[in-house]
Amino acid sequence: MASADELTFHEFEEATNLLADTPDAATTSRSDQLTPQGHVAVAVGSGGSYGAEDEVEEESDKAAEQQQQQQPGFWTFSYYQSFFDVDTSQVLDRIKGSLLPRPGHNFVRHHLRNRPDLYGPFWICATLAFVLAVTGNLTLVLAQRRDPSIHYSPQFHKVTVAGISIYCYAWLVPLALWGFLRWRKGVQERMGPYTFLETVCIYGYSLFVFIPMVVLWLIPVPWLQWLFGALALGLSAAGLVFTLWPVVREDTRLVATVLLSVVVLLHALLAMGCKLYFFQSLPPENVAPPPQITSLPSNIALSPTLPQSLAPS
Amino acid sequence: MAEAEESPGDPGTASPRPLVSLGSATKGTEGLSDISISQDIPVEGEITIPMRSRIREFDSSTLNESVRNTIMRDLKAVGKKFMHVLYPRKSNTLLRDWDLWGPLILCVTLALMLQRDSADSEKDGGPQFAEVFVIVWFGAVTITLNSKLLGGNISFFQSLCVLGYCILPLTVAMLICRLVLLADPGPVNFMVRLFVVIVMFAWSIVASTAFLADSQPPNRRALAVYPVFLFYFVISWMILTFTPQ
């Protein structure tokens, strides 16, 4: 009995000595670790009996419970601050991880490490939307240089269209995917589905490769544009598939293949839609309006040129 | 010596003497025990806060002063901040005395100059007044929220103030572009406008970074500065692609 008491008491003293020697460790740790240490330090001062140690253990347990109950509610600012708890190096590392997908290398486990952030998805989507609108306008400028009869206009409405479509894709499709995976949760036992934020992160970071692709689409060579598009789509879809495969492979083969093919198809539709809407290839020789979705602005662009041709006659 | 051991044991005593005796026990100087601050040296006198009377004077004077004085004071404050933006130094004036008059004047000027004519087509063309306004203000609010969520220690309105004032170089670029566009269009025209917009864009970035970068921890500075870059890039793009009809 006495030897057991002495053993536990010595451990206690050692721990508090460690704490006293390394005050820096105490200050940089999270707040939920700080409270039990604080309780330990106070208990030492009041005496060193076995009963006091019991009290300390109870207090530290209660403190841990209280800390867990004090998770900030969704109406507080610090709740959202927890989603932006990333450093520059971490964001760059996640972007690199999305650019180079490897088959066994799960993006969520290796790069996110269960700490998803909202910074990456939000600003990658914003960048992509503005880059789409800007480069789409730039192709019109370059087309006009080749053929001065094409009417140039800033086309500001494309910024709105780009923004809405990119943000809807990057936030609604993960919502649908997350909902579907949770619905099928009963079938999978080994690996739980990703949280909503992790799904948003997967999609957000996978959109990063489209930014250099869109910039490279400025080169007005059609087969090169399709090549870049295919490359970027392949990289991005591969990243998505490799990340979703561990979650989906527990399911039946039919559901797995259908889900993955729907994901890849939606991604391909996004890339194609961007190419066709923002980069309508105006033929350099003639001024005939291309039969695209946006035939209306081409008609309006055409009408100012008609009075000019009629005026001399 | 004995007094030092007694002191933790009797928390209920009201006399100030144990504090003094503890000091004498640890330092070993006998002279300290003779000084008992609360008993021997009476504290008397008057406490006046000179600032209070000055503030009261200030209040009554702004109420009675002429309208011209009030407007000139605000205009001078705005002008002083313009100077701080044009010659960015590490000073706290923009942050300490923030105001949103300057950003409002700049935003309205920019939006008035950038808006397309009503005769222009509805679908294809430059931004409307409201679109410029929304981009500037919602962009600034988003960047401020982003900066605060990343853990920066700058207040909401200070950040809005800095971002708004740093649009000044781009507004100057817009004025120059409009003047240059009065000349005949051509590649030289475009080159001049491109050069002016690039220089003013770099100036805006440098000015705003000088004020905002210090508020972030160093491992997140790039994360906070990148949205500012994107914001001024979009505004520069709108200025560069402006074509009068």
C-alpha cells in the first residue's frame, strides 16, 4: 500500500517538475490542455497528500469535459475562424497535392490531415471565376487584332456568369456528393464518409489545375486548346477519383462505378462549358456569328458594323 | 523571519504589516520594516483630469462652429490620408483615425467614370455603376473578413479604410486613361494606358501592403495579401478595358 502511494506520488511530482521547467510548452499548447495543467500546479501548492491528487484528477476531468462542451456555437466568430486555421505553407502543400494525384495517396488523409479549411476552396473559386472572365475577354481582344471588324466590348456580364457557375459547382456538387455518401453509409463499414467540409476541400483544390489551363487557352491554336483541356481534366478528375475510391469501393460495384463516372462527367461538363462559353472561337477570316449559346451578343456586335457599311452607299 | 512564515497562514488579517515584513524577510534589509506606506504618509490633494475639460470645450466648439469649418476639417483629414497613400510610409495615421469618406468619394468617382452609357447595349459592355460599387465594397468586406478569420489583429473598419484609400492610384489611372482616350485610338494609345495602369496597380498593392501586412502573423502574410492583389487586379482590368462608345 505505502509503496503504491509513493509510486503514484513520485509520478505526480515528476510531471509538475516537467511543467515547471518548460513554461513555454504550457503557453503554446491549446487552451484545453492548459486548464488541467493549471489545476495540477495549484494542487501542488496546497500540500502533497494522496487525497489532494484524487481531487486534482477529478478537477482535470471536469475541466476536460467543460472544454469539450464549450465548443463555439455556429453563431460565434471563432467557429468560423477554426476553418481558416491554415498557414501559407499548408495551403501551398495542399495545392501541390491536388496537382499531382497519386493512386495510393489519399488527398484527405495525407494533405488535409483531418483539418479542412475554407480558405483554399473560396479563393481558388474566386480566382478561377475572374481569370475565366479576363482571359475570355482577352481572346476577344486578340481576335479583334487579327480581324478589326470584330466589335470589341468589355463583356462585363461574363464575370457574373463565371462567378455564379463556379461557386455553384464547387459548393452544390460536394453537398450532393456528401449527402449521397452519407445515405450509403450503412453499406460501408471500414471507412466512414468524408465530412462536408472535406468534400468541399476536395472539389475546391481540384479546381486549381483549371487556372493555368484557362490561361493557356489564350493560345489561339484549337488542337492545343483541346489538348490542354484534356490534360487538365485528366489530372483533376484523377485527383477526385483517387480520393473518393477508398470511400466508395466498399459499396457495390454498380453504385461505385456510377458514382465515379457521374463525378468525372460533371467535371468534364464544367470544363467544356467554360471552353465553349468563354472562349468561343471567332474564326479569323469571316465575321459570321458562330452558332453558339451566346449568339445574341454576336448579333448585337454585328449591328454597329452594318450602318457603317450602309453609310457610304 | 517568523512573520514570513505566519503570513500565508492567516489570510484574514486586515493589517498591512505582513506585506512589509515579508519583504524585509526576503531581502534582509531592516530599514524597510520602518516604512509603512498606508499608515504614516497621508495621501491628500486634488485629482484633476485636464483632458476632460478640454474635451468639453471641443464638443461645444464643434457645435457652434460654422459649417465651412466642419467640412474643411473633414476634407483636410481626407486629403492628409491621400498624401499618406501616395507616399506610403509606415505610419499609423490611416489606421488610427480611420474614416470612410475617402473610400466613398473614390468609389463613386471610379464608378461614375467606368459606367457604360445608357445608349450602349444592355448585355455586352462595361460594368454598370452598381456593379462597380458592389465589386469595390463587397470585395473590400470580403478581404477584411478573410483577414480577420485568418487571425489578423486589425479592426473591421480600419481595414475597409485602408483598402478604400488605396484605390486612389487606380482612380488617378482612370483619369489619365480617359484623357489618353481622347486622342486617336491605336496600339500606342493602348501601350500608354497599359503602362499607366500597371504602374498604378503596383502602387496600390505596395501602399495597401505597407499598412495591412503587419497585422498578420508572418506565416499567414501571403494568404492575407493575395486577395488584395486579386481585388486590385480586377479593378485594374475594368479600367484597362474601358472603351468609350
